[in-house]
Amino acid sequence: MNQLLFVPNQVGLVLRAVRKGAKLSQKQLAARLGMSQNRLSELETNPGSMRVDQLFALLSALGLELQLQTRGGSPAAGSEGGAEW
């Protein structure tokens, strides 16, 4: 799955779609993540309230990864082999 995201609300929509595609309820996924079903619902409907660590936990639990690239499709500088800080 490749999905371009431009606004925060798209994150919640994609996470919800992938969760449902995996036939997981909010309650089941929340239990895997050690959070309440209410919090997971909030993250799906208001992803702007999500912390980065929560995003990565959700991505991992759903078998997704985050890839940053420059507009136009070229990988972001330093993306091969780790960040160059």
C-alpha cells in the first residue's frame, strides 16, 4: 500500500481503513497497544492529537511504515541508511 498524505485527517482515515482491512476492532488494536478503545477512537478521528511515538506504535501494530520523500517522488536526503544529522 502506498498512500500520499497531505493533511492530518488523512492519517486517521488511513489507519482506520488498514485496521478494518485487518479485521481488527478498535478494542482489539487498543489492547495490543496498551491504550483504551476511547483513546484509539480519538486518534482515528482526531489524529492531530497523536504523539509521534503513538503514530509509530500504530504503524508497527498495523504492519505499516513511514517513508518521507521530497515532492515529486525522490527519496528524502539521508533516507538511505539512516538520517544524516
